[in-house]
Amino acid sequence: MWKIKEIKKQSKKIIKNNIWTLIFVGFIMSFILGEYKSNKNGISNIKNITEILIRQTRGEEIRLLESNEGEISINKYIDSIISQILFGTADGTIKNLNEKHNVTKGTFYVIFNTITNGQTQLQKFVNSITDYSTKLKIAEFLIIITTFLGLLIKIFLTNPIVVGESRIFLESKNYKKTKFKRILYPYRKGRYWNCVKTILLRNIYKDLWNLTIIGGIIKEYSYKMVPFIIAENTNIKPNDAIKMSREMMNGNKLKTFYMDLSFLGWHILEYITFGLAGIYVTPYVKASYTQLYTILRKEYIQNKKMQYEALNDENLYENHGLLQYPDKYNKKIKIDYSKNYEITSIILFFFTFSFVGWLWEVGLYLFRDGILVNRGSLYGPWLPIYGTGCTTIILLTKFKIIRKMLKNPLLTFNVNMIICSIIEYLTSWYIEMTKGIKYWDYTGTFMNINGRICLECALFFGFGSCICVYFVAPFLEKQFQKVTTKVKIIVCILLAMIFTVDTVYSTKYPHKGEGITIEYSKSNNIMIN
């Protein structure tokens, strides 16, 4: 019989094998795809957990398990209490806590708010662009369309990635340096549709069981192994994968529930750190389930249960040491990220990144508040701080010491993060001191410095600038080389002239207004609403 302590011990070894890949995968699954909902409202239910533990110590759980009503009673406990902790169906205590401490700011919050409150934001957007009496009907129509599109994205994009995530964790047990691109494992021909159908069918079953009084959380545990089963062999039929998972979890659901309880302290740490600890907690929990699947799979095969022969990817479980990926998975894409760029390319880089930054800011504000606003300190479609940051990093690659640094992506990330944060801080300070206005304010955001920079944006800039240096700049340079030098010079001169006029004009008549600036009094350092 498996032990929770041993499961968690082995899961740490899985993480150690490929810590950075698994942390990044967890970040993508949690913040980008929103797959894990265990971070939302657990603190408000600690008293319920305490009640369960008290009942357990009194022997009520054991007595109930030995009686005919035991299964139903345990189901009721799990359904009414633990589902609130694991799936965020509580009373919103965490949301109130965030609002109380003014931490409901930042990109991650905006993305989360967009996903969870899309209808309200969409109505605001419609109200901002139309004044017709039919705007409510238009909003309702757009809500239906966007909801349908969201459902399609969930089915055909997110669901297969769930299988890809499970595959990465399985391979991390026995492969050296698991590739992040393996998250796209289900998208190969011959795998994709079966993965889509399997996860879709599992989710349909789960949703139907959630309509019952006692079935929801029990079936949640019954179907836990489905992604791992299909990740090992994508040819297993959907219904068969579900039946195999149910068979594996038969007699193991309650103990798996106790394993989830053992992570309660880690989840509390997530709340205390406003989700930051989740960077480690998410892969830790997933690795534990990976190890649990390994144990249950072994028992399943030994007992020769239904279609046990289909669980035949032995490379995932051999014990003679970590394996190397086959050569076809070791092919490296050669990118010349330390080349000498032409002056015209540097200028075009600046305007390209400035424009992309402007699109990002406008889009972010649109999703957050539902209003189209021309963001930025200038009137044109560009945000110089983005162009300056990325272009500065690219210019620094001309130095040999920086080129050597590029061989270490982690070091590059940290240096880029620091450089971009310095540029952002100085820019904010200069504008405040010279114009008496603020174009951004991170006050209330986790780990900010004087409201000018914050940890979240520093991470974003560090990651974004790495993408620019390693991938975007070499790609753009390749495209720029297709254009004649004469045309590039003319385009650069025109852009520079328009940018100069915009800069001079905005210096005399600052670009400001609702959604653009925050008025600031230099004399007493207070914000003016």
C-alpha cells in the first residue's frame, strides 16, 4: 500500500530532475491557461478542515467507513467542504483580502479578471463604442460569440495541453532535461483528436456528476489518472481511459483526498505570498500525482486488469538511470542572436517594439476597463519605453562580455530584468519631476518601489526582452534584409521626423486624460484624483 510521505519524497526527485522546465510548465498552466483553481478561496474554509480533522480523531470516519452509510457520508464531507478548497467555490474571502490590501492590480489580475468577468467587461466595451438603443442586444450577441469561441479554445487548445503537461511530468521521471516543447506532444498527427475527445469526455462526465448531491468530487478523484493514461498511450480509446482511471482509483480515492489535505500548508503559503509560492507548489502537487500514477499503474499491470497491455511505454519507467531523448528530439534550432545589426535595423527595432508595446497597453486597458484609450506619453501609436528597453538590450549585444552572457539564458533574464527596471524607474521619475503627472502607478502591487516599478513588471520585462534578443530581433532582421537599403533609410527618416514632431508637441501639450495619466503634485508628493 502506497504512503503519502513516500509519494511526496519521490515527487521532489521528479522536480529536481527538470526543475526549470516544470516550474515554467506550472506557470503556463496556472496563469495563462487557468487550469488550476486551487489557489482561490481556501483560507476561508480552514475552519471546515479543522472540523473534518476533529471528526476524524473522534473515530467517526472509521465508524462510518465500516457501516453501509460510510461511502455516502464520506462523499458528503468531500463534496460540501473539500470541493470548496480545491475548486474555489467558497465565499470570496481571498478576493476581499486582496481588495482590502489594494493588491488587485497588475497584469495577472487583469488577465484573471478578463477570464472570470468577461461579460461585464464586454458590455463596458460595447457601451464605449456605441450609443444605439440596441447596444444591449449587441452586447448579448457578442457575449454568446465570445463564450462560444472560449469554449472552442478550451476544447481544442487547452485540453490537449493538459495531456502534454502530464507527458512532461512522466518523462521527467526518467529523462535528462525534459524539453518544454514536449507540452505540444498531443498535437502530432495521430494523437491530437484522441486527446481532444478523451479530455472532453472526461470533463462532460465530471460536469454531469457535479449536478448530483454526492458524485462531483468523488468522480473528480475517479478520473484523476485519465490525463496520465492518455499521455502514456494516446491510442487508448476515451471511454477505456476513463474506465482504467476509475479502476486505478478504486479504493484509493479517500487516501488521495488525504494526500491533497497534506498540501494545505503549502496552499496557505500561496495565499500569504499572493500566489508567488505557487510557482513551486503547482509542479510539486502535479509531480506527486505523477508518482501516484506510477504506483497505481504498476499495480494495475501486475493484476492484469482491463487493457493493461496498452500501458506499454517502458522508457517512462526504466530504472537504469536517466535516459537521453532520441536524436529527433535533440535537434536544435540555430539562431544567430549575437549578430551585428545595421543602424537602420536598430531604428526599426525601436519603432517596432514601441508599437507592439502600445498595442499591449491599449489591449490591456481595453480588457480591464472595456474602453479604447490611446495609451502613452505621446500622441502617436508608440510607447518609447518599450522600444528603448528592448533596443538598449540589443545594442548591448555588441559588447563581447554581453555576447558571452547570452549563452546563459537565466543570467540574461536577470540582467535584462534589472536594466529594464532601471529604465522604467528613471523614466517614471523624470516625467513626474518635469511634467507633474504619472503615466503608471504600481502602488498596491506586490513588491513595488515607490509605485514606479514592481516585481511583476520586472519579470515581464525580463522575459519579454529575452524573447526579443533570442528570437524576435533575429527574425525581424531577416525580414528587414529583404528590403532594399534605400527604402529602409527613407522609412527610418520618415518615422524619425514624425516621432520628433510628436515628442516636441507632447512636451508643450502633454498627452493626458482619463485612462492615460494620473495627476501628481510635486510639492507635496500626493496623487490628485
